[in-house]
Amino acid sequence: MRPMGLVAAAVAVALLAAGCGGPGGREDAAAAVAIRLLDAVDDRDGAGACATLAPETLADLEKSADQPCDQAILDEDLPGPSGVTTTNVYGQWAQVRLQTDTLFLAVFPGGWKVVAAGCRSRGDRPYDCTLQGG
């Protein structure tokens, strides 16, 4: 095996051992977090919804709303939960498209976290998101 082949094999083993699994597992995990956010908002569980947010997204929400996340998240105009249509993972980033929403996630030490939600496509321009960090 060539040196690069050994490196690639070692990385694959390390990812599997870390619980990352193949792409399908990562896609499923990202989609589950996206659904958990929208379910929590729909159930009026602000603390549960905030637990799914990336740190910067949570901080930006609290700053812009001037109230704690668990209250502010319930005032956001996020759509209700719906079925996942596609999930794409790009390294440490994921895009989860649902019937009513598009969410963007990133991997953190504790797993997938929502970076942006309530996002609408604007064609060639960047998505317009109701909730986003940074």
C-alpha cells in the first residue's frame, strides 16, 4: 500500500472508531438534530430547541432578542416540523432540506449543531435565514 493509501485507511478507521460512520450515518445524525430543533419549537420547549444551536447562533439570538435563548427561540418565525427531503454532508457542514425549511448545521465536539434555520433559497444569492449565527 502506498503511504497515502495508509493515511486514508487510518483516517477511515479513526472516523469509524469516533462514531462518525459512513456518510449515511452522518446525514441521519444531522437530519435528526434539524428535526429536533423544529419539534422542540413546535412543542414550546425553548431549552430543548436551544440545546440544538451552535454556540455563535445561540449567542447572536440572545443578543438580538435581548432575552435568554429559551424564550427568544420561541419568538422566532420558524416553520413547523416536516419531512426531510434531502440531507447533504460536506465535511464538517451539512444542509438539511425539509418540506417547509432548510437548515444548515456544523459538527462540534458534542455532535451536529444548527448554525442557521428558517432558510429560504434565493436562487444564485445566499439563503435568507430567520435564525443564524455570525
